[in-house]
Amino acid sequence: MVLLFCACRKCASTSIEKAIQPFCNINFSGHPKLKHINAQLFSETIFSAHKKLLPNVEIESFSLIRDPLERMESRYRYKTRDEIKKPESSKSSKLHRWHELQ
């Protein structure tokens, strides 16, 4: 059996990768374009190659997702922090208008 971790942005993927890395035979991480490939590209490339090379080995996969509302609030806090040089760009965003309605 092969265990596949599907990383989602902003969902502790780096921490999870560090925890499971000692147990990995193959690790597609590092560069974000490689780490966060979409499902279609994964299926067309990596998954199809795996099925051809190891047809009798099953793939078990897992992923973590974050509460969408909490993720949006976290992004709002990040974008409106004092260190940002141009806070007016965040103030006019849809996220800022949404937060004002809450």
C-alpha cells in the first residue's frame, strides 16, 4: 500500500509533511507548483505512472481541510495587519466588506 498526502494550502501541510517525511519513499514537496498540483494533473501524470509501474499496489490518500469561515477570518486578519504598507488595498476588498457585515 502507498499512502498519499494531498496538501491543501494554508491547512498545516508543511507541518504534516515534516512529520511524515521520515516514512516517505517519494516526496513531492518544496516548490509550491509541485507541492500543490491540482487533481487533474496528478491523475494524468503521477497516478497514471504509478498504475503502470505498480499495478497491484493500492493508493490510500488523506488530506486535511480547514473550516472555510475560520480560514477567511484568518486571511482577513493577515491582510489587515499593521505591518502591511498599503492597508487601503485590503480595506476596499470584498473580504473587508464581508467582515464588516458580520
